[in-house]
Amino acid sequence: MGAYIALGVGVILIGLNAARALLKLKPSKFSLFIGIIALAFGGASAAGFELPLWQTILVLIGLFIIAEAATSLARSK
């Protein structure tokens, strides 16, 4: 049951940020980050896998840093 709650929370938070982007508002990085974590853990748990918490969070933080740098480079051109 907890896996499906996490999946729902992840979908809601990512959908919220998608709606904000469609309305030309700045998406919240924090809620997007929490949504991705919830979606990843909920999906893995529903599929019968168990993800390591801290390693997954560190990887996602690294991906956010890379995405932010790529966006910054694209804006400067």
C-alpha cells in the first residue's frame, strides 16, 4: 500500500510542476526533487525492488546540479 501512496505523491508533485511550467510560472525545484524521489521509490517498491535511500538521493542531487549547469549554459548563448 505504501508503494502506491508514494507513486501517487510523486505523480501529483511532478504534475504540479508541469502545470506551473504550462502556466509560464517557475517550477519549484524542491517539490520536483521530492516528486522524483517519491516516484522512484514508489515505482521500485511496487515492482518488488528496494532502492538504497542515500545513494539514490545523492545521484538525484548530482543530476539536478548537471541540469542546472546545462540550463545556465544554454541561456548564456
